[in-house]
Amino acid sequence: MGLFLLCPDVHYPLHQHNALEIYYASSGTLQLQHGRKKMPFMIKSGGYSITPSNQVHSLTTSNEPCLLCYMWVSGTGTLLGPNWWWEEHKDGSWKRICWERQEDSSWAITGSEKLTKKIIDGSGDS
């Protein structure tokens, strides 16, 4: 559980992680998108969202800061598991890059892989 302050006009790109994620907007407005092609939705001050485990999602703020209270819930595995950042190539193919927390609390890239049908089907993207 913690606080997450996002500056105005920030786009937090498509990513996924093992933890279920709950956001409560204390101030500001946040646009969330679950999946690459699904319609985005907004949460405003006093609103909340729930992002299921391994659901690929992105966040975008409006022209004002957004203060979120968040909670990560781990039904399986650990909260320290990898965070996968999705990137689209110019040819339309996709890959994901694995970021993992290190012992000194920094983040490091520990791998990458092409997105297969199996990965996409398990990401809530279809």
C-alpha cells in the first residue's frame, strides 16, 4: 500500500505484473486502459479502479497532477516479481521487457521476449 503522485500530462506505458492493483484517486483525474485495444476509462477524485493480476494496462494523467492511493495484492507468487513493459515495433510486432527490483532497490532490465499468442491471451488483452 502506498501513495503514487503522477505529474500532469504523464503517460505510463503498457505494462503488466503479477499483483492485482487497486487505485483510489485522492485528487486529479486518471485515464486507465486495460489492454491494447480496449476503450480507456477515467477515474476522478473519489473514484477507484481494480486491475486484475497480469492484466496489461496503461495510465495517463490530464493537465493536472493525480494523487493515487494504491494497493498491490498478491494471490500467487510475490509482490517483488517482474514488471513487464510492452513495446510496439515499427513493423507492428510487439515485445515485452522485463524489469526487476534489485537488492539495492534500483530497477534493472533482466530480459525481453517477443509477445506470443500465449502471452497475449494470458494478459487480458484479447
